Amino acid sequence: MLVGRGLVGRGLAALAVAAQAALGLFPDEAGRIDWYRAQIGVPHALAGHTHNGTAALYAATERGVVAALDADSGSVRWRHVLDGEAIGALRVGGGRVLAQSAGGGEARVRVWDAHSGALQWAFARHANSTDPAAAEFVGDGSGDVVAVAGGALVRVGAGGEPAWELRLGGSAAFGRVVVAGGSAFAIGERRGGGGGGLRVVQAALADGARQRQYSVADGQALGSGRAVVAGAHVLWREDGDIVWRVHRLGATSPPWDLLHAKMVQEELAPEDMLTSTLGELAPGEPRFTLTYAKAGARKTVAIELDEGPDGGVGMRKLAALRTDGAAIGCGGGGGAALVAVSAADGAWRARGAGGERLRGRLAYDAAAHGPVVRAALVRTAAGGARAVAVTAGGLVLCGAPGADAALWARDEALAHATDMALVDLPPPPSGAERAAAESDPAAGASAAARYALRWAATARAVAAWAFGLLRGSAAPADAAIPATVGDHFGFRKLAVFGSGSGVVAALNTQGGARAWARRLADGAVDRVVVARRCQPLAADPPPVVVAVARSASANATVVAALHALTGAVLRSDTLPGPPPARVLPLPAAAADGQQLIALIWISSGAPALRVWPPTPDAARSLCAAAAATPLFFDVADDDARVRGFRIHCGADGDAPAALPAWAFALPPGETLAAPPTRYDDDAAHAAALLGRVLGDRSVLYKYLSPHVTTLAARRAAGGVAVYLLDRVSGRLLHSAVHAAARVGPDHPFVATQAENRVVYQLWHDVIPGAAPARGYVTVVADLYESDVPDARDARPAFSGLDLAQPAVVTAAFAAPGPATALAATRTASHITTRDVVFALRSGALLSLPAPLLDPRRPVGAPPTADEQAEGLVQYAAPLPLDPRRVLSHVHTVAAVRRVVSAPTHLESTALVAAYGLDLFFTRVTPSGSFDQLSPSFSKLNLAATTLALAAGCLLAAPMVRRQVTARAWA
Amino acid sequence: MSNAVQLLAEIRQSSERRPFEVLKLAEPLLGSGGGLGTGADAWLAYEQVFVAAIDDGEMELARAVLGRLHKRFGAGSQRVKRLAGMFNEAAGHAAEAKRMYGEMLAADETNVLASKRLIAMLKAQGQLGEATAQLVAYLDTHGNDFEAWLELSALYLRQQLYPQAAFCVEEAILQQPANHYFHLCYAEINYTMGALDVALKEFLRVVELSTDNVRGFYGVRLTADRILEAKRRPKKEQPAWADAAPQPATLERLSELATERLLSVYGAAGAAPKRAAEAWLQQS
């Protein structure tokens, strides 16, 4: 009968497994455990364009991105990341998008297809980054472009080939190009003496022959508010004058005409004219704006210049708007229009050329995103209009006429992220906590009522889960969970970003839902520090993040403590003067458990040090901590020296100051190329294993010091020197000279440290014996206490001041590609091996396992038995770009600035976050998900099998009992 | 009621007979018309009550219970047959019982319970020769049953067949070499046979395995004294094993040691037992 019982059980289990075919279709995890946000940055130039019946908004941004956005949804149709380039002009016309940019020693002009974003051609000229540049379409339908690049006026045709080129000379900084009347004009501000003025070079459009060059508008400068280029005219107002002078480019007689604003605006008095400003409206169009104040109100008028049949210049008012406290912009696409968006509440009004009146409202949270600073009007394919506004905090809004709410909004603040900190979140409430939250106080008095409520809450949760299961989504909808509630595995955390636009924003690491955002200042947020972690009880002090931001307008530094879960400002201090050079979280806490932060200003002597929060209690706490354990920090205060300091308190115990502890001078002829690596926290260097077990069971003990710092120096004789310093004693631990290496903006030095391993990458012009003979080289250095197995420092006290010199094992590899950031993964107990994540310039995040980067890999021979037992594989120079190890799979994570890894509660799993232009979050399991069930594991099947077995046992038990009795009495 | 059934189960599990208590517990249950519980355990309880009934001479009750078991498991059940055999034994129908056991063994010669029942019956009837033959046949099949070896040893001893009895105890020692009681039996049989050298070794093994074993130490002392006595005889009169026996000095020390340990053990019980032990040891 036991056999029979087994058969029943197996049969039921088989049935349960068979059911898996219907229930077990697991979606790919891509996009579920990771998320990606493609961003463009804060636009500084916007243009609307309709081509072939589709309207799009084109933007050039401060992150060097040219993007086409859908006018109705704000989604990115296409984008091009011109990393490291500053985009000057953006022009859209004839189904083409033109962007002129400069960077990396070149001025470039690129033309893309407006619809698909496909590059049609590109043109580049060697130029300094300070050289002015400009570009315009010729406008004859050919798609040719006339550009100023590298000190020459160039006409570039299809294919990017220059048709002609005219050297402009150094008399002026030619930053404008105008195409009119068969000529191309380069306009620039005159250099040298002579009181300014504009210089014009006129060239024949057909062959580039220099037709004329002359000066105009003496004493004027474009962008000063008194001079504009409007179409083929230059318009300016002499200081103290109330009339405008207008010069038609190329005209010789008369050189200029006089115009009076009264022609378009009757109410203008001479004193209003004296304070009025001129602004450009639509590039290439003969239009401009006049802004003036009248009776305490600001008005903006759009004006069009026209030419009479006699060659005289006339003016026509297109539209006028009151623009108090508003950002003004224009509408492109030929229908000249003016839009004003109120900086205060997002209300907008627009006037079309034909007297068309539009209004609407772009509702947004001004406290989180700042006032509107830029506006534009975009025409849609159907002839409608959209108002587009950009706030100081980087929010891009688009609204339709008559609507109160924005049609769409893109928060681009995080494309300018400068720093990020991860905050642990409180776990989700238990059934008892839910019941307590839902019950009324009277019911809470009875234990039985609380018990019933708790079960009711649990039953509701189970019912919701079952309902979700029936609807086909077994996992609870993440959207239903608030962004500030964590999970039991530590996957959900808050990523608190500081951005270049002064915004501090918190996103949940699972799904990227925004928890809160707040604009602290009008300058960049330099640093975000978690000053107090989440406490286990709700009644405990809340988690706190401290943000250090610059206030550009007030020339001050704002240091604010924010409630990490709500973004509420708990304390804010404004410190006058420039921002601190270093923001150093200290291993000491104030009485309320908030971590202290040192703000350090570098000067030629000892750095100035301030403790935040600026309270006597904080200073005392710091002094007590510094007396217990000396606190050190280092600063690289000039090009050839790194200094270390010790935080010291005076006799009264409440005036912390920095005392010089050591100085490391670079050898003569060397200058600092990469400052000492950032000091995060000691946990990044913690290790589960103190040593490394070799194949013969002997141990190499790791040199585990949290104070190792890496810096790179450029050598005058060529090459790069890399130094590993001890932060406490300033002692040189290791140095390496890469004679053929080069470090610069195009070839950054990137490094990361974890446990006893330092990984860095740098460009080599020559790699001996390698093919290709140049490229990026990844160097790995492992630090051990001794190169003799089983030998270790036996002293009981492990002091940074008195450490033995480490034994360093290094190896160099051909890098998988140019990397912009490196990071080692971190897990809760440091047992899991640490992958090194390479953020490649191609947009891939590549995770390489630790054994691949092992400097002990045997070179030139297969590993011996001992080496095999140690897990070593034979050395091969290239680090493979294995598609299976690309964490970002299909996504292009562009222009990554930093990669951060954080542990979860599961030892196998680490969070990896990359930010730069784009945001990307994922989870990695470097040693496999050894402590988790496989995603294909069906809990439903497990439950069904268990139930079936239980039912089988119940059925079979009486039969088995009868059999046993019969056998006993046989 | 359930308490009574539970108590019956406890008595059963402790392998105790306690027939009076079993019947006292079971009779109200049976008298009330109810059974002795449900399931497989109920039939074990009936068997227990049956054995208690024949122990107590309650033959009517035994007959009724046997009838119920017979009805439930039928005439083919070997276990019921054995109980019937036991009933016949108790009723004085030895021949009938023997026939029934014979039938059971004819059907399955490895039926342990039937064999043992048959041997026990023959032994009780004083048919030692037949009982010995049956037990030898049983041990041919079940050689690892050390209790059966001890039983056979006892049967041989009753017939003064000491070498055979010693052989049986050797078999038991092979199976459980750390059991000091087996060594003690073996030592005593050898002492009886006059193999004093072996007896001394075995007594010493007993005191090695069992701390302060009085019977062991007394054996050591007796054996050592007997060997000393033998060694003091002229060479020609000494037994063959005398040369292999320990030297007289050793034997004397062993005797002293045994005496000292015996006095120590009895002294721990009080002055009077110690005096009695001293007097007794001086006599022996």
C-alpha cells in the first residue's frame, strides 16, 4: 500500500507540474527588475517644425543633446548625444535639423533628417573651444549650410563637403551668420580697441568670393539688449538715444536708417525707450522683440521689419503682451508669435501674427522646479499651437490653449545630476500595523477587535493578491506601493539626486517613481549625503539627507537637511561666500543621531573647516569623536601637491580646525591629472575574507585599509604616473608610470577601489606588443600584506600611521572600451565576489567578474594544478565585451558620470545605479542568485503539490492502516 | 473509557503482563458491550486481554476473546492460531496445542512465535531432550537470537552438558561481547568444568566490564585461590593448564585485590554487612 500511496502522491505532483505549462509563462525580467530613463537635459534652444504632416519639438540642451520630441506626448522620437560638445545654434527647416557645436578641439556642423533623426552629413573644423561659431541654412531648398567654423566662413553642401571657404581673419569674433540676397554675411563683435562694434564680412553665396567687409554699429555688442540681428538687418540703439538705427546687411548707401518705436507702440515715452531692451525672436526672420516697462508693468512687443519698394525699412507690430514676471519666447515655423509664460503660476498667453489670441496654464509645482525661465510656441500639424516652457529647475512643460494642466511634462533636472545617495526605506507595514492604521481608536482598545482587524487586513491583502493572480499579474502592482515604502529584501530604496539646476529629487530604485523633489537654490547641488538612516520605528527621528547647494544669485552656499521620505526642509543654513571645496561626512553624530558633516574650504594655508549643523553640540560631538579616533582628510590644493589634514580641537574642545598632517609633493615635472579618488565610506572596503586562499591552502593576507586613495599625475616628459597613497599617513604605497599613456578631457582617468583591489583605466597611445597598438588599458592592482603566503602583520593594533608597506600584484588588460565611470559592486556581507561595472562611452554598462580581472592570472602558460584550484584562468590581454554581461542590455545609458552600487538585504544581490545624462537602475547577482528562488519557480505549483500530497495522505492513511493490521495478523 | 484503553496500551508498551490489572481494566469495557477501542490498536488490546485471561485462568473470557479474533481474522491467521495453541496449553490440551504448533511450522518453518511456543511448552512438560532438539533446530535458522542461545545453554546445564552449555554462551558473547553477564555465565560454567585458567580470565573480564561486580570479584578470588591450591600440589598432580596459569604471586595479589574490593563494596553498605562479609571471606 505504501507503493500505492507513493503512486498517488506522484500522480498528483505530476498533475501539478503539468499545470505549469499553462501558468508558468514568465515574462522576461528585462524592464521589470531594471529601469531606464532616457533624458535630454535642460533645453536652451527650442524649435517647432512640421514636416510631412507631423509636428515635433526640437531641442538643443545644455547636456549636448539634440532631440526631437513628440509635440503631443513629449516622448523622445530621436536624440543624438554630442557628449562633451556645447551646442550653439539649432535650426530646423525643410525637413532638416541643423546643429552647430564645439568641443574636443573641433567646431562641428551636423544635419539630420528631421523625421527620422538620421544623420545626413557632418562637417568638422579644427577650432579652439573659445572660438565663436555659427551656422544657418542657405534657405534655397538645397539643404546647404553656411557656417562659421575654425575662423572661416564655409558653405557646406550635401555630404559634408565644403563648397567654398573664406578665411575671416582675427579682427572680430564672428558668431553670427546671415544668408540674404545671394550673399552670406558673417557678423562678429570687433576685437581689440575701438569701443566694440560689429564687423561684417560679405561673401558671394555662389563661390565664396569676398564681396565686402565693413564695420557697423560702433560701440554695440550683440546680446547687450541694445543690438539685435533680425533677418537681414542689424538693429541697434545708441546708448542714451531713443531711436533705433537699422542697417540692411550689404547696403552701402545709406549705411543705416533711423526708426522710431512710436511707429509700432504709441504709448512709448522717451524715458521708456531709454530703458527698453531688444531681443531676438526667430532666427533668420526679420523679427525682433522690444521689451519695456510702462507704469510699473513690463510689456513685450514683437516687431517685423519690412522693406518698402523704395528700399527703405519699415516696421510692423505683430503682437504685444504684458510680460510681468514672465518668460517670453517666440513661435517658430513662420507664424511669428509671442508667448509669455508667467514664472509664478505657469499661466501663459500668446499672440499670433494675425492678432490670434491664445491662453492656457501650465500647472506645476514651482517649489520643486523653480520659475519658468524659457518659453516657446510650437505649431502643430493641424494648425494648433502648443506653449512650451522650461523652468529653472529643468522641467519642460507643454500645454494646449485653453487647458489648465500641462499636456505633458518632462523632468530633465536629473540629466544634470551631480551627486546621488541611496536611502534605505522602512519595510512595508505588517498586517497588524495596517490594522492599527485602519482601525478607529475605540476598536483598538479591545485585543479581540485588533486581532479580528489584523486578520481582516491580511485576508484583504491575500484577496487582492489572488485577484491580481487571476488577472494575470502575480506580482503586486508596484504602482500601488508608495514610493517611500520599502520591501523585505532591500531592493526598494530612495535614490536622492542633487542636480545642476538646484533641484534635489528622490526616486524609488524600483521603477523610478518620484517620491519628492525640491529646489534648494538657483545654483548646482554639489553634494547629497545621507546624514541619518531610516530607524526601525515610525516614532524615531526621520531619515535625513543633507544637500549642499550653491546659490548663484546670492553668492552663498545653502546647506539643507531634508526629510528623506517627504523632502520637507528640516533645517537650512545659508553660508555666505563660495561653495566649499570638499563636503566630508564625518564618522561622528550629533546628539539627535544626525551625522556630522565637515565643509572644507581650501586656502593656501590650512583649509577652513566648518562643522554642520553649526551648533555647539555638533562641534563638541566632533571633538569627542576626534579625540577618540583621529579624523583625517586630504585635499589636492594645487597642481603638484596633495596635503593631508587631521581634525583637531582646541583646548576648550569646541573649535574644530584642520591641522596639517602630511604633504605629498609630486615629483618635479608632474602635475595632477586626476585628484584623489572620492572617499565614500569604510564599508566600501570591508571584506568578508581577510585573506586569499591559494591552491596549496596557504593564504595571502589582503592589505585591507580603508584609507588607500588613488591619484594620477601627468608627466612633463610624457605619460601618466599613478600613485596609491595612504590617506592617514600620506605614505606612498605604490606607484606606476605609464609612459605612453595620456589623460585629458577626451581620455579621462577612471578608477575604483574595493577591498584590496584598485582598478583604473587610461588611454595609451602605444601599447607594446599589442594589436591594435593603441587604446584604453585597464590596470588592476591587488594589495597584500606580504607577497609571502601565510605571512601577515601580527601586531594587535592596526593603525594607519604605522602600517607596513603592502605587496602589490598588478596586471594590465586591454579595456573593453572607453569608460566614463567604474564601480565595484557591493553586497550586504561582502561574501559575494565583486564585479566591476564599466560605464562605457557607447552607452553599455558592462559588468566584469572579479576572476577575469585577477592580476594573478598566469601569463603565457596554462594554470598549474594549484592555480586551477585557486580558480585562476590563463591570462589573456583583452577584457571581453561579452553581450551577456551588458547590464543595460538594449538600452543606451548615455554619458554616465558615476556608477553607484549598494547592498540589498540578500547577500547575493547588489543594486547598481548609473547616472549621467540617462538614469539606469538594475540588480546584479555576481555569484548567481544563490539565496533566491529562480524566477521560474512556481509558488502556485508548490502550494498545489503540497495540498495534493496532503489530500493523498488523508485518502491513503485508512487504507494503509488496514493493510498494516492485516499484515500483523496474517 | 478512553483512559482504560490508554492504560492498557501503556501496559502493553512496557512489555509487562500484569494480568490482574489488565482484566480489571478490560472487563468493564467488554461487559458494557463496547469494544477495546478502534483501529489496529484494538486488536492488540484483545490479544493482551486474551493472554491476561489465560494467565488468570479466566478460560471463558479467553474463549470469547479468541472467538472475536477468530471472527475478525479468520482461521488462516497464524497469530490467531498461536493464540489458540496457547489456549489449548492453558486448558491442558498439550497434544492439541503441539499439533497446532506443528501445523503452523509445517506451513512456515521460520515461524518464530510458533517455534518458541513449542519449545516453551516442551520445556514446561519436562521433555528437555525434545525441547533441546527443537531449540537447536530453531537456532539453525535464527542464529542471531542470543536469548535463544542462553535458553539452550540453560537447557544443557540442566542436563549437566557443560561443554555444550559453554559453547552456547560463547555464541551469545560473540554477538554481545560487552555484556558482562554473558562473561560471568561463561566463567562460572568453566569454573564448574574445572577450566580454572579460562574461568579466571573471564571473571577478570567481568570485573573489567562491570565496576565492583561482587559476583565477579568473588569468582576471581575463588578461582585464584583454587589455582594457587592446584599449583601448590606436586607437579605430577597439577592439571594441564597449570603452567599456562599466572604466577602464584600474581594470583595472590589478585585474590587480595578481590578481597579488598569485596570488603570495600560491602563496607559501603554499613558496618554489619562488612563484618558479615569479612567473616564469610575468612571461611571461604
